[in-house]
Amino acid sequence: MCRLDGKLAIVTGAGSGMGRAAAMAMMRQGAMVVAVDIDASGLARLAEEADRDRLWITEADVSDSGVVGDLVSETERRFGAVNVLSTCAAVARPSSFLDMTAQDWRSTMAVNAFGVATVAQAAIPAMQRSGGGSIITWGSIGSVVAEEGFAAYCASKGAVLMLTKTIALEHAKDRIRVNCLCPGMVDTAMARHHMPSDADQRAEFMEEMTSWQPLGMGKAEQLASIAVFLASDESSFMTGSVVMADGGFTAM
């Protein structure tokens, strides 16, 4: 028996990176996955590799509450329940604080913070009707540690952490668990975009990484395994928790 047999999981940001890895891992563990992303090409690539009997892909902007509401309603209509929500959709755009525009703030907060709230707000009533569920919000080391040039990103991820705790308290009575998974630096396209492009400089960066992230660069699959645990009944006594999966970054 697989760990997520019989569960319906909505995974946002499923077209790439850790969201994609989480969607694949949950399918391998028996879940039916509704994969959501704004990037249609990423979803198409996921569909090529996934078990289509366990996958429904849908293109959507998580910051659009109307679209998200319709998506969750259609999911419940098709599959009868919503048991798991994994909110992986995120953006990270570096900029010095003084150079940031109002639109920079709005666009980052819309996806990273409001997007999480929007999807959770739509999914929770469906989970209540299902008798409970598990929500995995995706924070970051930026939820607890500041980084120069990433004011909006860190602010948005800090918001996710406190949103997680608040929802967890409000909905424990509904048997809905809410936990925040905070990755360190993980080898994804988003992370590579912020690393040196020169091969020698990148190699030097990777070598130096162990001075601040002792276990080195993480893999998306490692984070996906933790997401499966949080989605499963194995974590049934966890809610409002912050899981730092950061290769030792915050231990330094």
C-alpha cells in the first residue's frame, strides 16, 4: 500500500522545480494529483513523464481568486474530495530595496503570499467536507533569514510562515493540518538563475557553499520526500510546524 493511496492532492507550481518533484512524488505514492501552474509548457513536460491516470493538469494564476475558486470547485466535482494542498508556486526577483517599484512588491507578494492564502482559502471548505486534510505551504530560508537584494521575496516568505501558523490554529478543529516546509538552496532553474553563469565561477560557488550550507546543494527530490511525509498520515500529530530542510543553513 502506498502512503497517499486514495488522496487527492492539489499542487501549485507543479510545472517545474520543487513543485514538479512534489507532484511526481505524490503520484508515485498513490495520490491523484491536480497539477497547477501558470506555465503551460512546464505542465506539458510534466504530463509527458507522469502517470496520466493519476494526473490532471490545469493552467492557472494562483493570485487570481476567481480562477482558483473555480479550479477547486471543479476538482471537487470531478474527484469528490480535496485531501492535500501543496503551495509551491513562487517567484524571486532580486533588486535593491531602493530600486524596487510598487509593481515589484505587488507582483512578488501576489504569487508568494496572496497566492498561498487564495488557494488555501478555496481548498479549506472542500477539506472540511472531506473530513480533514493536509496543507503544505512552501516557505524558504528567506522566511527566517534576511538576504540582501531580496526584500520582497523574504517579506513574502515570512508572511507564508505566519499565515501557516494562523491557519493551523484556526482549522485544527476541522482536522486540517497546516505545516510550512522551508527549503535552503536547492538545485532548480530558479536557483540556477541566481548563480554565476560562468562555469568556473559556478564551480567555485558550489565549492564555497558548504561554508554556509554544510550539506551542499539540495535536490528537489529530497524536498519532495518531506512533502510526501507532511501530506501523509505519518505526520498526523504535526500542525503549525516549520520544517527547515536547508542542509544545515540555519544551524550555522
